[in-house]
Amino acid sequence: MQRINSYGANATIYQLDDMSNGQEVDKALQRLGLKPSIPAVFIGQRLVGGAKRLLVCRFKEDLCQC
């Protein structure tokens, strides 16, 4: 989260367990190809990917380009 914030982004975190439609959101993320479906990262309303993709971008110091 700090890494994302360091780029000037205003990150929002949604806890699926706390959402009334959390199971629906989880299924939708799985249909988009995320397995496991969380964490799912969106930048500018574009799906970047899950945890593995975020780590690859982080190690490449390239979050803005993901």
C-alpha cells in the first residue's frame, strides 16, 4: 500500500468479507482470470492483476506501467 501511495495514488481497499455482495464480486474476479481472486489490483479502473502481477511490477519498480 505504501508503494502505491508513494506514486501519488489514492488507494481504496475493499474487504469482500465486509461487502453484502462480496461473494458476487469474488466470482466476477475469478471469471476475469484471477485465481485466487484476491488481492485484485485496479489502476485507473483497469485490472492490473492479482498478487503475483503486483509483486512483479513492484520488483521491477514499474507500478505506473503495469
